[in-house]
Amino acid sequence: AKSKFEYVRKFEQSDQLLPQCWLVVRVDGRGFHKFSERHEFAKPNEPRCIRLMTLAARRVLMEHRSILLAYGQSDEYSFVLHKDTNAFNRRASKLASLIGSLFTSAFVFNWSICFPDRRLLYPPAFDARAVAYPSVRTLRDYLSWRQADCHINNLYNTAFWSLVLRGGLSANQAQERLKGTLAADKNELLFSQFGINYNNEPEVYRKGSLLVRASLLDSQVDAVAEEASVGDNVPDVGEASVEEVSEIAAKVAKAEAESASTLLHIDIIKDKFWTENPRIL
Amino acid sequence: AKSKFEYVRKFEQSDQLLPQCWLVVRVDGRGFHKFSERHEFAKPNEPRCIRLMTLAARRVLMEHRSILLAYGQSDEYSFVLHKDTNAFNRRASKLASLIGSLFTSAFVFNWSICFPDRRLLYPPAFDARAVAYPSVRTLRDYLSWRQADCHINNLYNTAFWSLVLRGGLSANQAQERLKGTLAADKNELLFSQFGINYNNEPEVYRKGSLLVRASLLDSQVDAVAEEASVGDNVPDVGEASVEEVSEIAAKVAKAEAESASTLLHIDIIKDKFWTENPRIL
Amino acid sequence: AKSKFEYVRKFEQSDQLLPQCWLVVRVDGRGFHKFSERHEFAKPNEPRCIRLMTLAARRVLMEHRSILLAYGQSDEYSFVLHKDTNAFNRRASKLASLIGSLFTSAFVFNWSICFPDRRLLYPPAFDARAVAYPSVRTLRDYLSWRQADCHINNLYNTAFWSLVLRGGLSANQAQERLKGTLAADKNELLFSQFGINYNNEPEVYRKGSLLVRASLLDSQVDAVAEEASVGDNVPDVGEASVEEVSEIAAKVAKAEAESASTLLHIDIIKDKFWTENPRIL
Amino acid sequence: AKSKFEYVRKFEQSDQLLPQCWLVVRVDGRGFHKFSERHEFAKPNEPRCIRLMTLAARRVLMEHRSILLAYGQSDEYSFVLHKDTNAFNRRASKLASLIGSLFTSAFVFNWSICFPDRRLLYPPAFDARAVAYPSVRTLRDYLSWRQADCHINNLYNTAFWSLVLRGGLSANQAQERLKGTLAADKNELLFSQFGINYNNEPEVYRKGSLLVRASLLDSQVDAVAEEASVGDNVPDVGEASVEEVSEIAAKVAKAEAESASTLLHIDIIKDKFWTENPRIL
């Protein structure tokens, strides 16, 4: 049964992404500066939020089987689909909105797992966009772009928050102090002033998080991954009750098993990882 | 500080919607048949889910001030932006993904308000799309299309579930019984077999839900709206504790005040509503 | 019979223009500054080229019946299609390329009619683009934009070439002299220095050329149009032989009859023309 | 100087083709069945029209330096641009309309060179579309698609016109006779009934025409090409006067020198040509 108004469907315009291109959907937090302040996130990095982001990303990999891998850092996650995929007929709006919506949904749904002692004050939102990359080279450059961004921002934030939290500077003073400094300057500042060797900072902060479908990885990497994965998924349950903890643990275990993705915090700019795992791309 | 990989941004393609067109973002539940079964929704309509959908839509209107009105029915909600809006530079992917994400987020966030005694079993997802309509005529036809869809489906579902729940038919038998029937046939069936006068069914089911920015409405309608609005927002709190109820009520009140949108269950196909409220479009 | 390579068709992306919008295809000369110099066009306006452009536009109207009107000035012509048209399934590339190609083809084909004593030295090219306008208002503003452009450029060119050809200034000196002048200044300069009352300049130069399907015009305008039309289509045949002239005349007559479009040089910015001819849009 | 109507430019929507993809612009005759009949083309192939198409394509290569090669058959020509090109900012409408317009223009302009004793009766038109191919593989499959199409159609047409012109069948009878036949059947029919060994038919008909920028070819191919090229460009001048012939020859020579493209009639489906000329793609 159809009405005479049915014709308005024709105003929807086709937005199919070019065939034979690798597809990337990037989900990006909206207003997360304010969100992190309102929820009193630790600075420069909030491990519970990273865990929550990764839990949400895992849910996306679990439901959307055409996704090969995901890379996350800061308040964003990028999902990579194979160039041959015909998921949702390659429609950009379908891919972006569904992946963005599920990510958001899982973020809110799992909040209390990762922040058992802190209430979610309001519903956060993420934008999402789908982009086509015509070659492995351009796709890898995309991922390198995001990891380079992770490096640049984390180095800056580590220096900034050291100056503020340990150096006693105001935000403005810290910003002024870092203006025009190069990476080497920031490394030097961290070491000489705060005794921090930046290269010893946790890899999850310096490299971001890579989720790869386990079936596409080679065994050697898998081993390393397992380790990282275990560490990641033990929720920091704070003052949660025993019941809640076991319930939480069960949930996490189930999600992990179903999604069967492996979490890594490694360099994806250099060739090494891709050469050792040729089946991914 | 930028990396040499920055060039990959250029692969994002422009998706600006045509200027001077009315913009509609429709958010649509994915796999809601299964979702409604898993969460044991009442049939043919689950009032608590309608309330939750409307609460989520209100949140969207609250945050995105360029939205004029929203119309919802079944597992979908459509948001209408003024033809002059420059929100998010009219980019289709930004508009669709952000509105879809926030709607989803608010749906999960508010779940326990509307379903205090039923746990959300897994994170649901909604797709979203943005479409441009070049004239008031085509925009109104779009809204009429969705309301006609509401009518057609609700009449069918009312008949179907009467046959199943009260008539003792199996799903297949009910489907068979309704095959090829016209609207008049279904009305007759409901009346003669179950004593149901379809026109006396609640308007929220027959007409769907219209949220309009209060400032765009004329007083007369406003009065009617207020009434509807009050009825809608008293949460059916089931066995929730007194504390929880007051907390819930406070939340709802705040959301409502901030969004200042009015809930109506009326005919939007005929000219009457639009003629009486000329400032909306 | 199809080959296994057929799949490459899928890389063609949909480019349908939004339904219910007025469509404009603008054809624009490429490198016409050089073209006009190489072919020794009169300055500031070459009537034979204007005639040729209009002959080419008429050919386009003759073949593409969904075109309502065309407006030309300088080295460009804009073709307007009705908002309801389904010509070429509203595909932008089809519409633009076919109209642009036919215009070009007719321009070269008819060259010797309009320039019987001057050889075409090389094949010229025109780009073409298709744009959707959602309302009569925006469509009329588009046409006003082109006519305002005609006015601005023609006033400038008339002043510039008066200074160069009659005032003895070099191109640079003339440019310098006109820098920063307003319309009133240029009018004054033309009058005081060269005795030219700009408002008495031929309308074809000041207003450009409007071709309207005769069937859409009201009778009064038609009368005026006929006059203009006749004047326009007597080819300036120079030293062509008698035979050639009669052949040319026959061709022109035939083209004109078939296309049945009326040529006007009038104001299309003000409401008058549109109010008097309500059937056009 | 700008008018208040300038805002209408914003209705032009971006149509940039994806970076790092090979671009193909295909120009295709509109209504060429009728055109070939009206101009009494030889059947199944008109060598003078093939020559004219190639002359037009050469003009396009001459003016648009970012084109690497062109492949033509029947009433179409495809132009390939390098994946790194930034010509016209990779805008689909600019690329398609300009290449289509210039091709059309050169076709009409050069008509009398190739058909010195036959008048062009009306201006023909070609549509044009721009498509992006993300890899050498898909680009080569595109070219293979067009060459396979050439083969399939030419074999059919050779059989069809043999049946009609030499076998005395009507068009309908010939069509009936060929219905459901495979390539082998048509080869057999040609040989047994008309003594034609299809593989000995001229390569220009069986393989179509490939124009490659001479600078991208290896010497060995170049030699073969030169030969083909010479043969191609001696115009069949019919009853043209001596003056006209020399003028024509001069024109052709100039066009050829400037464009410096080499004409080949070879297999481009197999790897051989591409392997021997690695600099092309």
C-alpha cells in the first residue's frame, strides 16, 4: 500500500562510493573538550575513556563484518572496509550514519562498565564521514595521518599538562611556553624539567589503538596482541559491587569473543606491521 | 604542526546540500523488529518506546537550534531545517551523522527513564540520511508521505494484532486474512469482529508525533499542545523508587524547558495546521 | 553480447539533478579573448559573432524541446529547462555535454553564414555546466546575475574601447583611467568626452539576447519580438555569391521556423517582462 | 564590480573527481545511426569518418596536454588522463564538457578535409562523461571493455552487411539470420558464404584506433606507428582542386606535428602492448 506522496523518495540522491576503493568511516567526538571537563577526565589521557572508545569500536567490528580494522586515538575512531565490499551498497550516508550511530550507542551503553563510579551527565554525539581511498598507498597514508596526529597531539598534551599539573603554570603560560617548539624541544623539556622520557610513555597513548580482525593476523603478532588485549579488558571497576564486576566481566568477555578482534598499540606508519601481516590489506 | 600525510584529506568529497532547499534528516531504526521482540514491546504499539523516541527527538531539537520541527512514527523520526539554514555548512554527512548520533545517544541515555523496569539488552542503531526539498509543497508532501505511512501501517498493525491477540489467529493466518484488504475492509473488520472504532484509537498511534518549536506556534494550538505535552511527559515509572521518580521528573522538566518544543498528535496532511501556523514554514 | 569487462560501467556515478528544480545549462567560450583577436572581431562588440551565438542557441532550442528560454551575452549562453522536465533523466553530465556540444557544433557549422568573408582559423571550444535552482526567485536571480554582468561589462568595454579607439589611449592607459570609476563616472566620461549617451547604445549590447519559445509568449511581446527577429536574421553576407546568399537565407528561414523561438533584447531583471508573460515560468 | 545576484553561484555543486584515480572522458555520438544514413556512410565502416574522428581526437590531445592516450571506435572516443593530473581541478563537468566540445568542434571544422565532396547537412552532437578509475587494472579493463565492444560490433556488422549487400537479404532477414549466433558462427558464415577471413579484415576496423602521446612510446612501437600514421593522414580528397589539396595536407601536417601523437591499431586487451610500453601508465 503506497500513498500519492511516494514520489518524494526521488529527492534522495545517490551517494555510492567509487567501486574498488578502500572505504574509511571516521567517527569523531563532538564537543569533547567540554565533555572531558564535565566528566573530570584525567589529563593528558583518561585510560577509562580510551577503554570505552575501544569497547564501542569492538561492538562496531562485531556487527559490521566487512570492517577489517579500526584505528582510534583521542576522541575519534576510523573503520576500514575492504575495497571489494558491497556493504550497504557502498552508500556513504548509510555507512557513516550506521557506524556512527552504533559507536555512539555502544559508548553510552558501556559507560557504566568503564566509569562505574561516575554518572554520564548528558548524551554525547559523534559525527561520522565515509571516504574512499583508491589504493593501499593512499589508505596507509590515511592511517599514517591519524597516527602522526596522535603522536603530535600526545607529545604536545604531555608537555602541556606536565607544565600545568607539575610545573605550576597556568594554561596560558603553558601554551606560551610551548609556542613554536619542535618535537625535539618538547622531548628535551619533558626530560630536563620533569624527568620524563617520552619514549617510555605507554604505547597506548603514543601510538593509539589498532583493532584488527584476529583472523587476518599472523600468529607472532597475535601473541603480542593477546597480552595487550588482556591488559585492556580488565575493567577498572573502582567501587563497583562484586556482582556488578562479574556481570561486567561477563559482558566484556562475550563482546570480545564475538568480535574476535585483536587490540594492538604499535607503529602503523612504517612498513613492518603491514609486511608481517600481508593478509590484512 | 602537520604531517606529510595531510594530503589524504583531499579525498573527502563535498556533499553540500543545495542552497534554499528545506532540509530533512530522517533517523530510522536498524533491525527494530528484532529489537522490539527482544525487549518485549507491547503490540501493536509500545507507548514507552514512543515516549523514548520523542524524548530523544526533543534532545536533538534542544541542541540543534536550526531544526524547526520533527515528525516521528514507528521507529523513525524526521527533522526539518529551514531552507535558509547554514548549519554545518549544509554538509549532508555532518547533518545526518550528528543528528543520528545524538538521537541514538539520547535514546540509550534515557532508556531507563522510559523503561525503568526493563534492562536495555544491547546498543541499538539508527541510520540517518539528509535530503533537500526545493519547495514548501515538496516538503509538506514529504511529511504527508510519512504520516500516510503511519496511518497505513498502524491500521494494518491494529487489525493484525487484534486478529492474533484477541482473535486467536497465528501470524500467518492473520497475514492471510488481511491480504488484499483495503482500508475500509480493515475498519469494518475491526468494528464488526472486535468492536473497535479505529477513529477512536489514540491519536498518537494514528497520527504520529509532531514536535514543533514552541516559538513558531500560534497560541491556540499551543494550548492544545500543552495538554498533550503534559500527558506525554509523565513517565510511566513502574516500580521505580520515589527518589528515582523525582530525579526522572526533574530531568524531563529540564529537558522540556530547554528544548521548548511542543508535542502534537494531529493531521499534518491537510492544510489546516499549516494555515493556522503560518510562521513554521 | 557482453564482455567480462562490462563491470567497469559501475564506476560511472549518478549525477541526477534534484527533482522539481529549474535547470540551467550555461555554455561559456574557452579562450575567447584570444579567439576574438585572431578573428579580428570589432570592438567592443562584434555583431556577427552575436548573430552566430544566437543562431547556435536557436539550434539548441530547436533540438531540445524541454528548453523554455535562453539568455546570451558576451561569449556565453544560458539555457533554462522547466522544473518538471525529465530530459535525459535530469543527468547533469548528459544535459551539459549535449547542449554544449550542439551549441559548439552549430557555432562552427554556421560560421560561414555569419562570417562569409572570414575563415574560421581553428575549432573553438565551450565549457558547459548544469545547475539546479529550487525556485522561480532563485532562477530569476540567476538570469538577473547574467544580465547585470552584461551591463557591467558592456559599460566598461564601451568606455574602454572609446578611450582606446577614439581617445588614442593605450590599453594600459585606458585601464588606468577607468580604475575605480563607478557606473555614473563611465556614463559621464562617455557623454562628455565622446558624446555618447550610453542609454542610446543598441539594446542588443546593453541587454543581451533572450530567446523564448514563441508559444510561451503573449501576443504583444511577440510583435516587438518579430521585428527584432527579422532584423537579426538578415545575414550580413559581405561578398558572398548570389547563390550562396539564397542558400543561406533558406537555411536561416528553415531553422527559424522550426525552432519557433523569439529573440528579444529587453530588461529581464525587473518584474515587467515576467508579469506580462506569466506562462514562461 | 559585482551585483547582488552573485549569490546564485553557490548553487553550482562541486563535482571533483576522486584524487589519485585515472580519469576517462568518453565522447559519444548522439543519433549517429541517422547521421550515417543522411550522409550516406559506407557500410559496415566508413573510412573517411574514422579518419575524421581521429583527426578530432588528435586536436583534443594537442590542446589538452594532460591526456595520455585516446581510444576510438564506432562513433565514440575515450580520453585517458593521468591519475596525478590536476587539469581543471579535476572537475567532472569542466573536463567532460570541454573535451566533448572541442572534439565536436574539430569534427565539424575538419569535415570538408575528410569529406571534400560531401556537404555536412546539419551540426552533429556528442555527449561526454568523465569517470574515475582507481587502479591501472580497472583502467585497463575499461579500455578492454571498449575494444571488446569494437570487436563484437564489427564482427556483427561485417556479417550483417555482407548478408545485406552481397547476400541480398533484407535488414530484417539478416538480423533474423544472425540471431543467437556466436562469434565462431559469424566467422564461419563470413568464410563459407562470402569467402571472407575475418582475421584479415583491416585492423583499424577490428581493433579500433589508439592515439598515444609519442613521447610515452618506446622506439620499436614508434616505427610501426609511423607507418600507420602516414597511411591514415593522406586524405582521400576526391575531386578537390590542387590548391585545396595542398592546403589540406599542410593543415594535417601541422596538426600532426603539434599533437605528436601516434596512431596504432593494435590489441590493447592483452598485456603485450602495456608491458612493452611501461611509461604510458
